[in-house]
Amino acid sequence: MQCNISWPESFSSCTMFGEISSFSRECEKPLEILREKKPTFVCAPMVRYSKLAFRNLVRLYGCDIAFTPMIMSDSFVRSEKARDNEFTTNTADHPLIVQFAANNPSDFANASELVSRWCQGVDLNCGCPQRWAQQEGIGACLIHKPQLVYDIVRQTRNRIPDNDFTVSVKIRVHKDVRETVELCRRAEAAGVAFVTVHGRTAQQRREPVQLDAIRQVADALRVPVLANGDIRSREDALATADATGVNGVMAAQGLLNNPALFSGAPSTPPSCVRDWVRLATDAGTPFACFHHHLIYMLERLMPRVLRRSFNVLPSHAAVLQFLRHELELDV
């Protein structure tokens, strides 16, 4: 079958890659990066997806800071199996922020202590809108519990006094943005290092991101603020940073579709696919995760007939054969 894939045109960005990657290598302190490089480009916490191999991949293409997926702090503290399954890192995986879900200060602080030697900061998830999460007292319901957020941040900050180690929160906005500003001010008073704002309420899904709400938070705080939501290209990231005045921009779905997004690539370049195959293989990434990432990366590049064939491939070997024979990639 003749390949008819639309790879993006080549673009000259080697200098940019070099500048970004060398800056991040030399400075592993998230706060210094956020203050000195505007906008800072950040990989969002993504359940099942922002794991080690993917974080290593996006760092090759302009990402300055990466988050782990959300980890349940209570099970992480109590179970060695959970710790082994949920958290892996390596020497290339820095600066790294580990995100935990928690509904009490003790679990979050204990989990944070456990990972503090292996990362540069921890983050409290106050943005997950899933119903199950809010029923457990975690995620977006925390934006309505400012005293609890204060206590979680304060206890963790007291437990880990290293000023270079960041304790941050990621939130969604309230219907009344004044409540959002007050929540963030309380978190700042507790010692939060930076705040990430997803510019939608917990009830919103595909509605436009509220850039003005993000700007109001950024204007009200002394600590750095990150904007999150609807970042599908480098141009989106720069426009969002300009519209909100934030220190950094965080991408999620856009990076799944194009891990080279922050580099300026309009879609996933061939080099990114090759790098993913290498990194995922080296990390021992399970086949389902390995395959699903490639489905996202190649979705906009393959015609429908190829996508249908690719999406049902049963094994690592079958995927490699497809990439070599159908897409003519040297993997």
C-alpha cells in the first residue's frame, strides 16, 4: 500500500531547541525558570499519559517543566506497590513536578516527603472535574475549600523547608472569579510557589477558556502563574501568555497530538515518532500506552484508511512493521 502521510514541512529550530534544553539542564529550579524564561512551556499532568517516556520526549522539543500524572496520595503513602507503579523518573527527567490528589494535609505532606529527593516540586490537584474525584473530596471540589487548601500547602511547606522545592496548586476557576482570586491569595499566604489556572469552571468542558479570569489571578498574585487550556500550538501558547500576562503556559491534549508543539512544529515531525519509539522502548512502556500515544501523534497525519489499520494493531512488532512499511520511517 502506497503511503500518503502528510509530514510537516521541515523547519529550522535547532538553535531554539538547544537554548531551551540547555537552559533547563543548567537550571533545575522551577521558580528560577518561571521567573527568567517567559513564557515557560510546561507539560500538564495527564492521567495515563504524562509518564516518564512521554516526559522525556517533550523535553527534547522545547518543554521546560513537566508534571507527572495525578497520583492518589493516600495509596502512595500506604502501598509500596502503588509507589512502584505510579512514580518513575530518570536523570533526564528534570525539572519534574509530582502531582498528588489529596483531601487532607497529612496524606499530601507524607507523599511529598517520599518523593522530595527525586523531583523539584509537588502540586496539589484542585482541578480534576470528574464526579468520582469530587465525591472522594479531591480535585476541583477543593476550590470551594480554601482553608483546606491553605492547610495542605502550609503543612507541606513546613515539612519540606527547602525554598528551591516548590509546593504548587492547579485549579479551575469559579463562576465568580473573585472567589478564585481569594482562593489563590490564601494559597499564596500559605507558601505556595506558583499557581496553575485552567480557565474553565469544573462544569465546563469545551467552552472557550476564560483568559480574563486567568489574567485577574495573575494580576493579583506575587508568585508566578501558569495558564492552562486550549493550547494546541506554539502560537496559541504565546498568544495566551500575551493575553493573560502569566509566567508560563501549560499544554495537555495539544502535546498528546503533537509532542513537538512547543518547538513550533505544526504537527508531529518524523523525528518525534522515532524518538518516542526509542524512549518508550528504553523505559519499558506497556504496549497499550506506547500504541495510544502513537495513535494521538499520527491522527492528523494519516488518511482514514491507514488510521483504521493502525489503531487495531495488536503488538509492538506490528506497530514497528507498520511504521517502517506504511510510513517509511526508520525505527
